Amino acid sequence: MTKNHKYFETSAIHDGYDPSDVLGSLTTPLFQTSTFTFRTAEEGERRFAGEEDGYMYSRLGNPTVKVLEEKMAALEKGERGLAFASGMAAVSAVLVALTKANDHILCSAGLYGCTFGLISMMKEKYNIEHDFSMMETKDEVRALIRPETACIYVETPINPTMKLIDLEMVAEVAHEHGIPVVVDNTFASPYLQRPLELGCDVVIHSATKYIGGHGDVIAGVAVGKKDFLDNVQMTTQKDMGGIMSPLDAWLLIRGLKTLPIRVDRHSDNAEKIYAKLNSHPKVSRVLYPDDSDHPDYRIRQNQMKRGGGLISFEINGTKKDAQNMLNNLGFIKIAVSLGDAETLIQHPATMTHSVVPEASRQEMGITDQLIRLSVGLEEWEDVWEDLEQALDRL
């Protein structure tokens, strides 16, 4: 395998794969196989005993998947990457690996709906408690750490309120207590933000989003220390089975080659759409990290390269007005994903975060008037024209 390159854009194309390893193939081959043969019974024994490197069964490792894992480790500046069948497979494997019954998880005050559902289930079944924190100061974080706190779990930017968490600050407090910090980096991608460089321990992605970028794959990735992820692979992942298929890995490898170009275009478009939304009379509030008036703008400057492609905004009106605005759109698609070439829009309170009880949603800042917009790669003026006519019809 090739060594890591100095610049992200070069690493995204070249790291993790050497054509000379596989007959000179420029493109990473797709090893679409479920199992691997052994030359002798003794070779099989040595591999299953961990005495010899090599492939055995694709649930335990696959050459195409390995290229993706090594590429993601290089981009996130981690020791090891581990690929999963979905973002939630990655989240659940990491949290299960870090916790046991009666433990405690400290979470950022705002989580993806299914992550909220997972920690609620862990409380119900295994009495693993959780608390939410705005994580705005060291004292606030320290006050909620317990002797049984097993990890701190952070989203930043938070879905869908776009609040930012100071990762260096959280990591500093966590490590005073020997507690690992897990960061969902889906909204930013490693091109805009690298939590491991800020002192955090594990990074998780729903690779379905910006990593893939084309709306044609469901996948997840975790990056962190080799010892930890080796253990996750041979226990939680192996036994729960949330592995990535070789085809999905192949699609993600292809997507990563254009990640920097795509994210820059997403960000360029989002900056222009933000400015237009911010001055529209039917919009009461716009949430975007690159806004100099955003309360967390200093954090954005310190830990993110740009503001990214996600914008949330609130409609002047009711829940029905917000839904009507979505129904008034022309080519912009109503869909719950993000990071695709197409501009996507959704209503978090009734879609991605519908599993979250209303009172908790309100505490997170997810109102009935809130809309989340994933700005695509189209010409931004076309995107704005569609948004504007939908708003004007309210």
C-alpha cells in the first residue's frame, strides 16, 4: 500500500491502494466473493488462529473493503478504519464495544433520531444511562461526568440545528477522566473537519452521505486507534454482523476521489443560498455555521475548513406552512439524506427526528417550523429560484 500523501486531495485519490498489488489495475478491483480458499488445512488453521495474515471470509475482511478502510484512516489521520453496512451499524458497534450494563453515556444536546433511538433502547434493555449537554464550557461537561461514564458522544455540526461543539475542549475534559470521545463527523466529512487531530478518539461517518456522494449506497465507517478497532472488528462487528459489502466499498472508493471537489461546490452553493434565505421575509431564522453571527462561529473557524453544504431554517408560520413549502417545490427533492449531487430537503420533526419525543425535540431546538436543506451540486441560482417560488407561495 502507498504511504500517506501530504495533501488531502491527493490522499483521497491515491492512499490505501497500489495498482502494482493487483496486476496493475488502475481502479481498485471489486472482490465480489463471500469466502476465500486456503492452500492447505494448516494455512486455514493459522489464519483463524490469528498467526498469519490473509483473508478467510468476507464478514471477517475483504480486499476491496480494506482499501476503503485504509483510505478513510489516511483521510481522518487515524491508525485504523473499519467499514460497516450503515452509519447506524457503525454507531451501534462502537457504543456497544465501549459500554456495559449500568454504564453512562454523555451526549451532545442533539442527536440523529436513530442514534437517539439506540441510546434509548440501551437504557431500556441494559440500564445504560445517558445525559444531554450543550457542552459549551468545561465546567458544564465536568458536571455531568459520572464514575460510570463510559464515553462522550458528540455530533458536530449537530443534526439538524447546526450547533457546533468545541471538540478540543471536550476532549481535554474527557481525557482528564480517562473517557474516550466519539464524534459523528457525517455533516462535515474529513475534508472539512478531522476530530482525531483535535484530540478525540473515534470518528464515525454515515458514509451514505458525503463519502459516497451519489445517493446509491448505504454504509458506515469508524476510524480510530488500531487496537480498539481491531477489537471491534473481531467482537462486536463480527458477531453482530453489520459488515459492508464489497460492492458498497467499491462505490465509496470511487466517491472519495471527488470528495474535495464536491464538498467545495456544496459549500460554495450553500453560502449563496444562506445569504438569500437570510433576507427572505417568510424565513424567521437561518442556521448555518459559516454565518459570522452564528453563536459558534469561532468554533467553526478553529475546527472546520468551511461551513459545509447543510442549512437549516425556520418558516414564519406553522407546521403546515413548513410542509406546504416543501410541497410547493419543483425540482428540489423531498428526501431525508444529504450530501448527494441533488439538492434535498426535509422536515426533521416529522421525518429524521420523528422518533424523538416532542418535549426532547423542543429542547434540542427542533421546532415544527424547522426545515433542513442539503444543498446539492446544481447551479445555485436554479436552487434559489425553486426555493424562492416555494416560499413566495406561502
